[in-house]
Amino acid sequence: MKSKNKKSTVGFVALGCPKNLVDSERMLAEIANADLIITNDVDNADVIVINTCGFIAPAKNEAFENIGHAIERKNKGKVKKVIVAGCLPQREKKSLFKQMPGIDAIVGLGQRDNIAKIIKKTLEQDKAIGYFSKKLAPIDDDKTRLRITPPHWAYLRISEGCSHKCSFCTIPSIRGPFRSKPFDSIISEANELVDSGATELNLIAQDSSFYGKDQKMKNGLVSLVKEIEKIDKLRWLRIMYLYPVGITDKLIETIAESSKLLHYLDVPLQHASTTVLKQMRRPDTNEKLRILVEKIRKNIPDVVLRTTFIVGFPGETDRDFDELLDFVKWARFDCLGCFKYYREKGTPSAEMTNQIPEEIKHQRLETIMFAQQKIAFEQSKARIGTKLTCLIDSKIDGKNAIGRFYGQAPDIDSVCIISGCKGKPGDFVNTKVVSSKDYDLAVKQI
């Protein structure tokens, strides 16, 4: 029998996007500060906490797979309690108990900072309980995190939720409308992260370009990044997830002139057919997107552009797809992610009658990715002979390392394989590109 003085162990599984990762880091800090032991031996912990994503079908399937495994360990007597947190409970509510019998507690997004109390309460009772906030809270303060990322880089969330009405998206129904985090709170958190060793900060939001608009701020994102830049020990500042219509001339100018803001723009376009974009309830057109890409490249010549597209949206004709493919070949994005459309319950597009067959979605996905692969490989080869400053992420051995140049976001893009590397993780080193291997670059420290 377990001693009354023995501390309970918690195994934590973090799933989902960078925004979810920040929630996981906050929960881990709460757990660590609550007289509980976080263990790497997840399968044999007293409690397993799974922080889930519930955005689209693949994310839900990954969550269900992890929950099922945890329940199996519980049924074998290896684990006492299974707690599920994050977007999936927020989306499914208490129906999750019926879908996955064996869950002991489900925790909505608004109860994130109460996770330690919920763990202790769950250990003391047998009744399965759902913990949800009755009202949508202002964006939580993300300070004091037990970071999962390496010490030298971190995510900095600047807002929560989304107020755009894209017809395919579940985010507004899960995380609520857009709420900017208070300006001073972000600056305080940025300083905390840099003081803890982070030399690269990656700004994240559902739409970073919208920052401050809900608070009637003019050029809110520009004002924010200019203030963050003042932090002495910060070297790299990267902006992720910019909604195209929010990329202003002032923002482009600010990025072009900055010594710390990386010339890297992540702009999820979703499609390039004006007809499909209208059905998606996005304000863009093919012409507007072409003008935007040209403007960015004209003002930031060395910019690295990343985007994402959806293929197989309801009603997408061969002509619509050809328009998208032509756009991809014209724009020559440095990085591109493409996803099949998923019919998500509760979204307007799920009710559309002209759904695309799965085999056509798959064929279109392969066509886009093959075209982009050719472009990406050509661009990698074009960098041979150029000099790049790389941030070392990890060492392979005494002489070789894995790192990134400014055009590679952590955990998302390709990497640089650094030979003759004398530095350690977190160091910036000067390199020269000697060859390319598919999407990755082989560089040598100089």
C-alpha cells in the first residue's frame, strides 16, 4: 500500500499545435509547484494527463489513440487515473466520457491553471467529473512555464481565439473569439523567457496580424514587436501565423528594417482560387494574393515565405485546383504545407452538398506536394555557396550538429546539418552551405 507521505507521480502527454504546447508548459509548471512528481515513465504514473488537440480529424484520432492507450494501462492496474485536457474536451464536452469510457476527468481550456487541484481531487474520488468554465475568460497569463522546448528558444503567445468566420474552421467554437493578451503582460513574459535563456522567440496566435485590433490599437503588432526588440539578449524574433489581409505596409516596412525580426513570414493562404476562397469565407482573391506576395518580396528581397493550403474543399472544381497549382508554381514558396479538407461537424462547409471524393482529395494533395517538392529542392540547391548564420539546436556528436538559419522555424521546417561545429546548443555560428539533401541544407562552420 502506498505511503501517505509518498508523492503522486504524473505522466504528461502534450499534443497539438504551439499554442497547445504553451498550455502544456503552464500546466506542467502548476503540477511541479503542487507537491506532485512529473515522471518520464508515463505508462506507470499514478495519473496520466493528456493535453489534446481537437481541431481536425487527424488531431482527434491522435488524441483518441493516446487516451485509449492510457485507459488500457489503467485497466491493467499500472495507472490509477486518466485525465484529458485541452481542445478535445472543450469541443466534445461531457460526451467524451461516453466516447472513451475509463476517463476519470476532463478539463476544459478555462480550467488550465487549476490542473494540479484537479489531479489531487481526481485521485481522491471515483466519480468521473468534467471541469469547465461557465464564462469565457480573458486570455490567461502564460508566465511561469515549465518549458518543453530547448532552453534557447520559446513560443510567446500574444492572443487567444479567433474572430474570423472561415467556413471550414472549428477554432472559434473551441477557443472563442479573438482576445489580445495585454501589451505589458506580453513584454513581461518575453523578458522572463529571455532571462531563462531563450535567444529566439516565436510569436504565435491564431492570427498574429490581428493583435490589438480588438482593443482598438493602431498598428498593434508593429508596436508590440518594436518593444520586444528592445530586450538586449534577444537575438531572433519570428512572427508566425499572419492572416494575409492583416499584413500592412507598415508591418512589412518594420520587418524589413529590423535587425532582430526575422525575414520569415508564415502566411496561411488556404487556397488561391477566388471562387473557393469566397466559399471558405475568406476576404482574399487570387489577384490580391499575387499582389501581396509581390509586395513582400519587393520590400524584403531575402524573405522566406511559408504557407499552407487546403485541397478538396467542397465544390473545388478541376479549374479551381488548376488555379491553385498555377499559383504555387508562380509564387515559389520556400516552405509549403498542404492538407486534405476534413468535414468537421459544426462548421458551415460540413453542410455543403458538393463534397469531394476522398480519392480526388488525395490525388490533388500529391500533385501540389510534388510540384512544391521540385521548387523546394531547387531553392535548396540555389543556396549552395552562400553564407548563413545558424542557431545550434542539438549536437549529433563532437563535430556535427543540427541547427537552423533564419528561414527555418523550429519543429516545422527543414534544418541545417552543421559539420565542423565547435559550438553548443543555443550558440549562433557562421556557416557556408556546401550541399543540399532534399529539404535540408548541409553547412560547414567557418
